[in-house]
Amino acid sequence: MIKKLIRKSTVFLLINIAISQIAFAQNSLLVNFGTSSCSDMGTPSFSLIKDPLTDSSSSLITCNLANQLPDIFAVFIAYNPKNNKMYVADIRSGVNTKIWVVDVGLPGAITCPSLLSTPDYSYSYVSNNFEFDNNGNLWSFSNYNDTLGICNIDQFDVTTGMVINTRTVQFPPGNFPTNITSGDLTILPNGRMFATLGNFPSRLYEITNYNTATNATAVFLDSLPQNCYGIAYLNGELEITGTDFAGNCYYYKYHIADHVLDSVKGFQQGQLPIDNTSITPSVGVTKQLVNTIKVNNNTADLTYEIYVTNLGNVALNNINVSDNLAAVYGAKNITNINVSFVPNENAGNLLLNTSYNGDNDSTLLLPGQNLNNHTSVNTDYFVKLRVGFRVSNLNQATVYMNSAIGTATIGSIGTSSFSNVADSSNNGPESAVDPNNDGNATEPGENVPTPFNFAALPVNFISVGASLVNNNSAIVKWVVATPMINANKFIIELSADGKNFDSIGMITISNANQSNYEFLQSNIPAGNLYYRIKEIDIDGKYTYSNIAFVRNKNGSNNFIIFPNPANNFIEIIAATNGAGYPKIILYNAVGRKLIDQNMAGNIIQLNTGSLPDGNYVLKIINEENITTRKILIMHK
């Protein structure tokens, strides 16, 4: 049986510079504890392996641990995203744990450090496999009952060995692990936990609810064809590793998104794997069109929001995002560019590139800035930008597709440890950055450009206003940009408080090039009157104008009564707002009183849904005045 500690994090390597040259795929950095040769079990060491899931993998560094560890057994390694360091744990005594903290220089130049033979920490808590989450919390298994298929998952303090809290993990009947001492666990930057446990066979699980107030559950995923002792998260997938200690060292790749286990492959660089972890530099980007205003028949004002986040478990150097508007709309067609941070969405205090022009200077941020990884105590792992501009010479038959490109690095430029990361934006808000929640924002379907179709723009209201014609009428006038594409009708709406609006009229749009409209309302009440116009497209999409206001100081006995004909309700707006509210009485055609009540304010709605179709009489009694209206109820 083999015990080990190693944290699987991942270095996603994505090549950037010009958009056409960017390979939007991640390239994780695998950390392997074991030996440098599959046939040699004598010299403990760990390696950082670049391009691990390709045929061109290479070791950036291999660090000898012979002064700290006599052999490779009962040892774990884990990467801590909170401080960008690795932790090597020796539990071979079975009664205590010794831990060395290993600083390889992340996110800067990667090198092997000098370590003392004495450990940084030593305590009596003995873990079975451990792993840090992105918040720097350390998790381990303990106290396995192979009859009931349950064990504990402990969160413990790496400096003292004190257990902070414990949850019970229930394994599924029929798929209990043979033990929890052989195996490993990994935690994705987004918090998902996976583990390979036991031998003959080794089994793969996802551990759910481990960081909640309830007990955890082990979801069985697959049985492994050979014994596996290590697991790491790489490029949105799991690498599960093992050896038969007879010159055969191997790994299996498990696709998280589609739950497929690949065929066996020889372990990278001919090394012997005992425990694994990974370092995950990863950037994710989304872009959405948040505002469009039609200026004329070929010009519009557009506003995009771009969300850039550190999806990985290591701080990113040289974070930037580019948006080449000229490549989409043409350099001569772009004017009035304005770039800003969305309010309260720049906790990292990043600085804008004030020279950005959307063309030959297309980076939105100043160079040389960093973006931290996501932990529970910080909010500086993301930034949201707003890019507004005017674009002319638009073609109504063209759908303009636009992407933003996020880029960053880890390591030192000019060295073998230098790695690029990049992501092309996915269309939508920040929730669209990784829809399948596997930690990889670069998969097919997750880099969809943001579309803009000028022909689909809603009507642009240039102006709207209202004025009194006399004591009894008001006229509402509005102007729109033309041509109005797909426009169907205008609905005129009225409110007595500026919040609750009701329809009082409709105008069908018969001429897409008509820009000036007006609506006359008679018998208006006294008081504050708020008007707005709702434009509805042929496909049902709609947009509102600004609100126009007018105050009528006269006409205290006037009322607005609508709709008429009515279906399920009649609404009455009155001028009175104080003592002496009007009395509302509704009669049927033979004079029978159906409704008799006072208004409690200057708006009342009568429920007519249960009344049969036909003619009715509405009487409004206000002090010495009586208003009578004929009402037609007609259910559709």
C-alpha cells in the first residue's frame, strides 16, 4: 500500500499574441512526486512537467528530496493556491506527519529551492492523502470503515495539525474502496473534488458536499484497469497515475465533461509516479452587448461589457485583454471610443490603457499588471470593463461577430519556465465563462463570439414629450430614428405615480421611415401625469422611451377609464388624492348594482373577469359631481 500527499493543480498553457496565432487550449503543469526513472525507486524527487498531455512534454525542473526523505513511500505532495507554494508530507511513521514547505518561485521564475533536512511542521495528526482548495484549506481522509463504506474528510490546519472540522463521506454500496491509504485526491480551482482510492481495483470518485454543513457523498465514476496512486487536474480533465513497481509506469486520462476514461499511456518523461498535483494558470473571458442605440440608417452606438477572471489556482502575471474593433467593423468606421471599468468591478485596481483605439493599439489594460487567483477572502481575481463606441457604415444584412482575448503569463519571460495562457471570450455574462463547470474555459462551445445585427436593433427614441392642450386634454409627441426595422406598433402608457403604467392607446407602424408621432388623450384627470411609449417589434421584442411628465392643475372631476371594451378588469385613474375619495358603482344593463365601493387612492382596478359579456354602466360620484360612462365587457 502506498500513501502520498500531493495537490493537483494545473498550468494551462495557451499561446497568445495575434488572434490568428492563439491556440485556445489550456496546458497544465503537472507536479509529480516519485523518482526521475520508472525503473528507479531509490531517489525521492518531484518534477514540474510542462505540456503533460502531449507528446512534447518536458520537465521544467526536477528537485531532489533525498536529504528530506529516505524513500518514496508514504509521502504526499500538494500545491497551496493561497501562497503559491507546495507542501511535501512524510507520514511513514504512522504516528506523526512531517511537512516541508517548498517555494519554487511561482508565479515568477521557477527554480528548485534549498531545503533543510528538518521539516517546517511536525505534529501527531496523520492524514491519508491531502489537498488544498483555492482558499488554502487543507483536506484529508481518515477513519475508514470498510464494512459501512464511510470515512471522515477532515479540514485541518497545516501549521498545527489541528482538525478544524470533520464530515462523514458515504461511499456507494457495491463500490466501496478497498482502503483509503492507497490513492490520492484533487480539488479543481472551482471547488470540485475527485479521488482515486484503493487497489485491486482502484476506483474513481467525485466527492460532493464536502465543504458544506451536511455530510459528503462519494459518487462512483469508474473502476480503473490498474492500480492508481495519483490524480491531478489537467486541462479540464483528470490524469490518474500509477505503477506496478516493475518498470511499468502509466496514466489514464478521464474526461470530466463526458465521463470517459481513455486508454492507458506511458507516464510522462519516463518517470515513476507516486503522488501528483498540478498548477493551473487559467484565464477566462466573456463578452456581452449591453446597450445599442440606432443613430440613423447605418450608424449605431454600441456598448460591450467584458469580464476577465483568473480561473486557475495561481496568480497571473501580465494580465491583459485585447479587443480589435477595427478587425470587425473597419478602422474608419469606429469613433467616440470610451473605455471604463464597471463600477465596483475592479478590486484589483488595474489600470486602463488610455491609448486604446480598437485598432493598432487594441489592449485595454496597461502592461505588467497581475491578477490574483480566487480565494474566499479576496475579490481581486476578476475585472469587468465597459467599451462604448460609435460605428458607422453598418450593413443590415451582416451579423458582426466580435471577441475579446484575455492573456496572461506565469514564470519569467525568456526562461524555459515561461508559460502563456489565453482565452477567447464566450458570449454572455460572467456565468457563461465555463458553462459545464469543469474549470476549462477554452473548450468547444465556450468561445462563442458576441453577435451584433444592426437590422435587429430596437427603435431608438430620439425624444418624447407631453403638454396640455386645454384643461381636458394632453398631447404626447415623440420622435424616432428611421428606418425602423421590424417595428410593429407603439403602445401609449399612462401612470399617476411614475411607476405603475397602463395602456391607454395604440398606433400601428405602417411607414418605417416616419419619424414623428403624436397621441391626443381627452378627458384627462387633474394631478401628475406620466407618459411613456412602448415600441413592440413584429417578433414581440420591445423597448421603452423615456418618461414624459405633465401636471394638470384643473379638471378635478375628470377620470381616465380603460380599457373599454374591457376583458378582466377596468382601471380608473382619478385626480383626488386625499379626503373625499370618489365612490365607484357598476350597474348591469337592467340596472342591477354589481359593484359599490370607494376608491382608496387615485387608482382603482375593478375585477370584471367573472362578469358576462354585455353592456354596463359605470357611475363615479365625487362630492357634488357624478360621472357616468357606458362600459362594454367582452371576454376574448
